[in-house]
Amino acid sequence: MTKNTLGWLERRVALVWFTVLILAAGPLVSFAADVLTPMAVKTKTNGDVVAKIVDSAGSNVAAVDASGRVKVDASGVAVPITDNGASVTVDNAGTFPVQDSEKLADNAGFTDGTSKVGMCGFVFDEAAGTALTENDAAAARVDSKRAQVFVIEDATTRGQRASVSAGGAVKVDGSGATQPVSGTVSITGTVATTGGGATSPKSSAVSSSALAAGGNVTLNCTDITNGTTGTLAQMLVSSSVPLKAEMGTFTSSTLTTKAVAFSSAASPQVMWTPPLGYITRTGAASGNNFAVKVTNMDNANAADVYATCVWDEA
């Protein structure tokens, strides 16, 4: 054996003894201030070295769960996601939740050209379901032709809505305004009318003889029945001479003139038909009636004068 061979063998023996010392005593080198410090190392039965993962300062230690998974927090850096292809497969049937930043808050303003809009759909549901209670959310409805179902509601009173009959007619109350009527109108059943036939028609004819030229006289028709209201329908005043007629209602010895008319010598009469319901007088104990003050307009001749009143009482 040569001298070189002996040196090589000595080095190999030393290396084997160094390896045995590592496995037996477990010397490990730790680095602190560039000082090499021998220390014991924990190993597994298969010879693997048991170690911990710490940060550069040596104070924070990585956690490993019971399944052997290391906890990772990548919140401080951007982490690329890829499956080495052109797309990433998403679990949960290809859907995942996203932030609803595209929505507008309740009562928020809409900005033209900026705020987003989206399509929406409705439910075809003709069968009545569970009734909703206050502040419940629900799907709106469409009919079989995809037209949206609406209700007509009062502009100020919530819940005050229009009614529709089984025949598709909308209930209408026309009492707030005059309604035009055209075409053929059919009336079925009992119809109440205002100002139609008389309830209790009355008439009275009165006169005065030889009314002097230029003179006047008040002609009072029969008193209106106590407790009723008389509505004047017509008054006729006539004579053989031209006359002036001041027509109206009479009470407490006072004539309240409602209309004035003159006749000519060729046609010495006046007929007054006031609008229905315009001239009324309430009956009392006595002295409440319709009357006319007649003036003889002839320059020389006296003449008889006549008055006829027609009214209804109710």
C-alpha cells in the first residue's frame, strides 16, 4: 500500500466517523451572528430531519394542520391563478358570487351614461298563492302574452285601487266631472232622476180687475204647502194692455224679484220658464208663495190683469 493510498483511506475513515456522530448526537449548525453553534436535531424514524419554517427574524413560525397542510396567507401580494391553460375552471356549476357594485342604493340618483341597467323577467302565475304581508318581497306577474300585469292605484292614497269586473270592465265613478254621452244608451232597472216628473204638481190662477193706467198690483199665487219646498216651473202674466211683470218669490209681505219682463200692445202677455230648480220657496204657516207685480203700461186705459203659476212641491 502506497503512502497516497494510506492518506486517502485515513480521510475516508474520518468522514465515516463524522457521519456517525451526526446521526447519533444529531449536531446541527445554526447561524447567529456568523457563529456556528452545534445543536441537537430531531429526526423521524426514516431519517428525515424535523424542521420548522420561520420568518427572517426567527419569531413567526408557519402553522401546519392535522392533515399536514401548511397555512398560507397571500394577502400581501398578488397571486396569479392558472391551470396552465386559456381558462380557469370554476366549481359550483360554473358560478361564483361577485360584488354587487353595479347596483344602486335605494332612493339613489341615476346618472345617464354611467349607471347600469339590466334585463328583468316576471312570472306567469294565474293561480292565487300565499298572500303577502307588509314589506314582503315577491316576483311581479305577466300574462300568457308576456304582458306585465299592473294595477291602477290612487295618486295619493296607497292601497286604493281600481276594480275590474269578471267581464273586464273597470268600475268608474263619474261624479267628479260632467261626462259626455254619445251613441245609443240602454237603461236597465230603476233609474232615479233629478228634475224629471213632478212629485206633487201645483197650479194657481189669480187676477185683478180694472187696473188703472200706470197703476200696479201684486198678484200672489196660492201658498206653498207648509213643510214642503215649492219649485217654480212656469209663470204666465197677461192683460189687454201692455204691461210690466216683476216675477219672483213672496214671503213676509215682501216680493223678492227674480225676473222682469215687458209686453207690447200687440202681444200683451209674458211667459217665464226659469231653469229647473232655480226658483224655490219653502212653505210656512202662511204668506209664502210665488207672486208677480204687474204694472199697467197703457197711457189711458184701465185693464184686467191675470197671473198663472205652475210649481212642484216636495
